[in-house]
Amino acid sequence: MREQALALVAGIADPGQALCLLREYVQALVLRSLHECEAFRPLAFVGGTALRFLFGLPRFSEDLNFSLVSADGYRAKDWMAKVKRDLTLAGFSAEVTWNERNVVHAAWVRLAGILREAGLAGRPEQKLAVKLEIDTRPPAGARCERRIVTRHETFLLQHHDLPSLFAGKLHAVLTRPYAKGRDLYDLVWYLSQRPPIAPNLTLLQNALDQSRGRRGHAAAEWRKLVRARLRALDADAVARDAAPFLERPRDAELLTAKNLMGLLRDDRGSEAG
């Protein structure tokens, strides 16, 4: 599998795209390992990487994010040990670190040597890293689905449905202390879908209450709230953040306040939860 990873990026002129493809290959191996552990009984796959693997978002992502659905069967330390074992058997020099001191449990998967072999690093000590995060106290209200996915490997995923994933993205857009280009690119993707996707307002409200308190934002006013966040948008900064992760880097030019405001004024989609 190490050889397959190197073959995947051989001849790619853009080192940024090659790095994204290589990281995604490792993400697929990790997801396959978690599938074999039956980790997707207590976990749901969420976030931008879920949107890419499950729904074809044309944007690469760095992290693997999960939401705890049930504490029954949650054995993350055992899962991480298997991830390391599987990656080692696949020919990688792997190390996996685990931290469960916070509500969001986190692991780092680091592979030594592969970046140098792929011609993507000048120093042999540079490592390819993939971060995993598991929210052990997620807001209530998400709806889950299960689907078989084939991307380099084949595995079964439990994941939030599209309206719930949309709610998670809106929560990030509304609460992150800075405008992140990748968030706004995903927002463009959601708002451009036909038929329109309505966010899971129950989940969004619970997430806003959890992070901002019950006297905070009203989820039903999400269009108004997003517009308010966009008024101080630095389009150049968000484009620079998003471009390295896009299959078509020039799509970052779409991330202007004018374009986003236009999508937010499109009332063809329902705002029902």
C-alpha cells in the first residue's frame, strides 16, 4: 500500500495537490481500519472530510472528525492501536498518539519518510500527519445514515445526514473567531445544491446553545446571522486559505462577499429543520 500511495502522486506537478492526494489516501486507510473495528457503531463521521468522501465535495480536507452517537462500544484506544498496526503492515513507518483529557478526544497519525520518498519534503524528519477528533459530548438532534463508500478502500460509514452536516458547517461559520476560507467554500457548495438542502435547525440550535448559551443566536435566522458575519469578509484572505485544498484552485475566486450574499438571498430553499 505504501507503493500505491507513492504511485498515486507520481508525476503530479503541483506539490500541494500531491500532498492532498497522499493525505487522502492515508485517511482512507484509517477509515477502513476504523470500519474493521466496528467503530462506526458508536461513531458518526462528520465535517468536511465526510462531505468529500460521502457527497463528492471537490475540496480536500486535513482532519477526520467524528461525533459520539453512543458510549456503548466506545474503545478509541483500541481503535488507535489497530490503526497503527494496520498502517505498519501496509508498509508505513507510523506513530499514533492519543489524548482524551478534553471533551474532544484527539489522535495524531504521523507517517515518517513518506513525504521525502514522494518528493514533497526536503528533510527526512518531516512527517505526513492526519488528525482525528471525536466529540464525546455533541449537541443533540443529529440524524444519522449508513453508507458503503469506496475511495481507495471500501468501508461502511455511519455519518450525519446532509441537513445535519450543513448544521455543523453553519455552526462553524457562525462561531469560529475568524473567517476560514474552507468553511466558506463548503457553504457555497451547500447553498448551490439543487434541490436545496435545508439545515437541521434542531441540531444547529442545540449547537449554538451549547457554545453560546441559551440567550444566544436563533438557528432559524441563520441566513441573517451568516450575512452579518460576511460584512467584514477579507476575500483575499479566505481565498488564500481555501485555494490549496481545492481540486480546482481558481474556484477560490468565487469566495467573495457579493457571491455569498447572492446565494443567501436565494429563497428557493426551505429553512425548516
